[in-house]
Amino acid sequence: MGAQPDSLSQHGRFLPVACRAVDIARKIIQERQPEVVSAKGDRDMVSDVDIQIEHAVRDYLKEQHPDIGFLGEEEGSRPGEHSLQWVLDPIDGTANFVKGIPLYSISLALVSHQEPVLGIIDLPANGSRYSAALKHGAYHDTTRIHVRPTAQLNEAVVTIGDYAVGPNAGARNQIRLAVTSQLAHKALRVRMLGSAAIDLAWLAHGKTDAAIIFGNKPWDTAAGVILVREAGGSVVDLDGYTHTLHSASTMAASPLLLEQVLSLIPRPSHG
């Protein structure tokens, strides 16, 4: 699905293999219910389905392209011989998946020199798939998509990432709560979907207008970043600089709306 393989070159030529890898993951999700759910730190979890998907996708991609590295959320990385690396979140939104909430996704990206160059986000519960390759646009199934040209925050549906858990969560949530308060006064609507990948995919599709994610784990965001950029959106860090895999946060919006979104972030006072 997505851009036609014969129209692609360079990194886009990996799209058919990436689609097949995500097909494998989707099949596992559709055929299995989580039986073993384990704690992963404070108020976080991993299911046996997450682990099975990561194993299956990693093995398939290694078989197809043994020289490309692999980074999975659950079991870390396998180095490659070259600069390319697959980055996988087997289920982004595991808490939703385990609770039967149909807002979860499979997120697979290909990263070159720390920049995403190909991405697929699949939503198994509603059968839709998003894909993008560098300089070849973003697609919902086979239809090209674009960010919505929303220019005013009071016309915008804004998603915000989950609140922090784990060590120092209270302090880390102060900025999240401050931004949520601002959004409550200024945005048309605020949504917390529980999947960063869906936040970014739906922004690329024009279903939402901005995504504020106070984090940047590559398995959560890499595929979504290339989707948003190829759909005509902007992705930056909290200070408005170009987003990279090393950025601390992920701020995405239509170019017309970006400055208003960044203005919501509290800035430390000096003097």
C-alpha cells in the first residue's frame, strides 16, 4: 500500500519489504489476544503479543536485508553494517490494546544517518495504513494525504501525548499540565489518543491539526515524523529547531499553525 514501488528510488525501494513486515505484525495482532501482560517500570506494560511481533518482524527484516540494523522498543538494537536501521514499535498504545480500546498501531520506520526516510503506521483495529517515503509523499492506503491548512488555534484539534510516569513524573508533568491548561482555553478541541504514532498519522491525514509530544522515543515517532513531513507539515523540537532522533520533544503542526503551538510552551524566566 502507499506510493507505488516502481515509482520509488533510493530508500523508497524498501517499501514493499516494510509493508510485508507490517503485514506479519498485523496478522499476529488480529489472531491473538494478550495472555501475559508484564509491568515495564512505573505504570507501563508490555504484552506477550508485543514480544511476538518484535521477534517476527525482526527475523523477517534480517532475512530480507541482513546488513540493515534493527532497533525495537522491547528488546533493543542489532547493529547493521551500514548507516541504515529499521526502527519498530510492535504495538504503540499497548495499554489501549490490552484494555480493548481500538487506538493502537504498528509503527515501522527506516532511518538513515539518524533521519527517518521511510515510515509505515498501521492501525489494525480499523484496517487502515499510512506510508511515506522521502520525497515521494504520504499516503493513506493508496490515497495521497496532506496536512490540513489550519491557521488559527481556535480552529484546531490538538493531540497531546500521555502524561509522564516513572521517576520524577510529578516534575515532568508540570509542563504537560501547563500546556493542557492553555489548550483548554485556546484550542477548538484537545485529544489524548494514547499512541504517538496515531497522533502523527492523523495529523498527516488532516484529521487533527497539531500534535504535542513531550518525548521522542524513536520507535514512537520516527515513522510519524516522515509521514507529517511528506504530507506538508512541520516537525520541530520545543525550541522550534528541526526535529531529529535526538530531540527531547516532538512538536508537529501545519506550517501555518506551528508558531501558535510553540507559543504554548512555558519558557524559563531570566532575571
